[in-house]
Amino acid sequence: MKNLITIITTLTASLTAFAQDEPKIKFSGYLETYYGYDFNKPADHNRPAFIYSHNRANEVNLNLGFIKAAYESSSIRANLALMAGTYTNSNLATEPGVLKNIFEANAGVKLSKTENLWIDAGIFSSHIGFESAVSKDCWVLTRNISSENTPY
């Protein structure tokens, strides 16, 4: 019995020490669903063509969902996030093939060993303007004049 307790204690201590190391690959995700009711009851369940988010009516839908993998080491970092939903289908309808499903795909290299100086390239989520694909980060949920006059 003492041996079993000793083994469990040793394993717990070593797993705890191992768990304190920051993993190099992190996984995350986001899921946003909605239900919108349209009193006009359109037969095809589509809202007007100028509405790009939450554009389906009288049904439960996925507006935006993505899965993200992020890699980071002392000199290299990268992100890849793949998305799906009605937001993707409406906003990125003219993108070729699977490119409309890329939310983020970028990589970076650290340029200096002593300074925190990086160069990154790829597809990034925008940090400028009032609109965001992620509704919780979006100042407005529909198209508006202020959004048309800010960079995207």
C-alpha cells in the first residue's frame, strides 16, 4: 500500500511539473448560432441581399464557427483557423474553392534574438474598423454608413 501511495504521489508531482510547461501548440474555437424571424416569411429563408451576417430567416443557423491552431516557439509562430457558417457563405461567396473557409492563416519569424521584433505574413483577421466577423467583437450587427467609411 505504501508503495502504491509513493508511486501515485511521484506520478502526480511529475505530471504537475510537466503541466506547468507552456504547450507550443494551442487549440481554440468559436461558435455562434442565431435564430431570426422574418414576418414576411420568405420561401427561400433568405434575408435581403445586403445583409451579410445573420442572413437566414425562420430557422436556427450557424453564423460563424471556427477551429484555430496556434503554434509558438521562441523564434517561429503560426496560426491557422478554418471557418464555416452563413457569414462565410455570404461574405466570401466569390472566393475560389476552400479559400472562403480560411479565417486566419499566417506565420512569423523573430528577427532579433534580443528584441521582440517579428515579421509576419499571411491572412489575418482585421483589427481596423467597426466590423468584425466575430459578432461579440463587432460594434454593429448589420451594414451601416459608419462601417462603409472605415477600412476593412
